[in-house]
Amino acid sequence: MRALAGRRSKRLCWAATAVLASASSVAYAEPLRLRSDALVQTRTPAPVGLLVLRGENHVAATVDAETVTWVGVTSDPTGTGDVLTLSVRVRDPESGSEVRAGRLLVSMGAIRPLHLDGARGLVRVFGGTTVEAFAGFPVVRRFDYATFDVAAGGRIGQAVGDTVAVGASYLQRRRDGLRADEEVGADFALTPRPWLTAAGRAAFDVGTSGPTDALVSVSIQNATTRAELFSFHRSPGRLLPSTSLFSMLGDFASTNVGATGRWRMFPRLELVATGSAQVQAEEWGGQGLGRATLALDDDWDATVGVELRRVDVGTTRWSGARVLAGMPLTARVRIATEIEMVVPDRPRGAPWLWPWALGAVSYRIADAWDVAAGVEASSGPTDRAAVHGLARATYVFDRREARR
């Protein structure tokens, strides 16, 4: 297990993993895998606890089940427990067709991901054609369905060898019997030559007659070099969770046009540069970054990196630097660290320097046991000073017994 790194996690985390196996009387048994993670976050005025349970039972080669259950503990006497996923899948190994039912996450083509209580099916037809469909009720906490809210949609895709793949997708969500959201999308991937790749997707909101998400990119590459031209439009509903101070300050709804280049200058040195022009709320601007990563071994298991970044879009204007390092000290000990420094152009009463740092270490006690711990400290536009600790313990047991 690598040392904890890079996640802006305001929590103290203890995780335990158990992988169990059972024997079959007729053949090698498929293992039963169980995992539990217990997390604790110190927060004022009351601490918060969280328990995540994951289980997977391969009853046969064509059937499996999984569940992720969240159990929150707060000062609220009613509690905050809920089920994130709980589903069963039936799959045809020969064709790859499958059906999954229960509480699940659905994502296909260009349409937005959905969290549903329902079913999803995939059929692979001879000739490279795939048909996907889903229907269900958008998830609400504790199954508290106060209104009739239903969603359905799907995707039709066609692949031509390993060169071309295209798809069209559709989503409709209804509330109290009336149409609330309707989205159509298209996606494609094209690889006419091993060194040339093009890909794109676009989603369009029928109700507002506007795009919700769009991306197109063209890249050329070889063993040491890659160059890409891209353009994308991101709506507020498609923003990803922040994982560092850089991502928290630099990820916002906008339209972008830019380019990225990667060059493996030497076997252990890689250079990356990205620049883009952006439009946010009718304001023009841009951002760019340069990153150098040096490997300390041939397997790139130990690396040191430096990144410089500049963002200048509307009222979001700052410069930053990031240093990353991760390396094994021994066969059982690994350390990692990440430091970010942001200097805003206009602090507006906040400190002129916003630092963020994370240091972590992991130790493999034995073949089945890992422990890791990290400390995160930051100061930014919302928190003048914050320190958080993270810790994790992992136990793995995985054994298959043959029929005697």
C-alpha cells in the first residue's frame, strides 16, 4: 500500500480490510470478499463518525453482489445512516451482456451520472453493437420518497474494430409525472493510426436548449512524446470534487480551448506543459501550468516533482507552486509528501500566502497487514489555519482452497 497522498480529506481515517475465501465441494471456490472502513472526523461542536461496508460474493461465474453502506454518527439522535449501493449483477461471460438491479450508480456515454434505485442492462450484439438501458428512482436519503421522481434512459453504441467507436445517449427525469430534465448526448473515439487519437463527447439539455458538457481532443503520441489539442465546456453540475488547494481554486464552470504537451526528455525525466484560454461568466482569461517529474529509479517507484501554475480568469487570479515526492525508504516503509503554495493577486483581507501541505508514511507490518498515517495542514481563503490527521490500518486475508 502506498503512503497516503494528495487527498484534501478533513478527517481521521481508520480502515480495515478482510478478504475471506471458502472451499467448494466440487471445484475451486470463488472467494467472499469483505471490506470495512471506519472513519472519524473531529469537528466542532460534535464529532462525526462514518462506517463504510463493502462486500462482494461471487456465487457463481455469472452472479455477483456488492454493497456500500454509510453509517454516520452525529449529535443528531436520529442518526445519518444510509445505503450508497446495494445491487446484484447477472452476467453472461461469453458475450459480456449483463443486468444489474438494486441501488446503483449509472454512467453511460455523455449523459450525466445518476444514483438510482432501479436496474441497468447491457446487451452486446454481434458486430460490435451495444445497447444499454436503465430505469429507476433517483436516490433520496433513507428511501424517503416524498414525490414521484423517476429517471430512464440509455445508450446505443457501435464499434468498428479497434479504430472507431460512436454512441448516442438519452436521459429523461420526471417529477410528479412532469418532465423535469431531459438530456441527449453523443460520444466518439477514433484511432486511425497508433500515433493518432481523437475523442469527444457532448451533452445537450433539451429543456434549457443549452450544452451541459462538451469535450473534444486530438492527440499524437509516441513512446516519449505526446501533444494534445483540446476544447471543453463544463457546467456547474459537472464539477469534480476538490482534491487539493489547486483543484479547489482552479476548477470552475467555464469554456476552455488549449493544448497539452508531454515529453520524456530522459528515461527518468518527464516534462509536462498545459495552457488554455477560458471564458467564465462572459469574462475572458486563461491558465497554464508546467511540471517536471524526476524518477529516482527505473521503475518510477520513487519520484520528485515540481509544478508551477497561473490562473487568471475573471476575479480568480493567483499564482502557485507545488512540490511532490514519494519514495520507499525500505522494503516495508514508504513516505510521501505534497506542498502547495498559492499567492492570490488580491487577498481581500485574507493572508497573502495560502499554503497547503500533506505528509504521510506507510509501513507493511507483515504480508497481511499495512498501516499508514498522514498529517494535513492548510491556510486559505476560508480557513486561516487548519490541521487534520489521517490514519489507516488494513488487513487482508485471501485464500482459495481446492477440493480435497
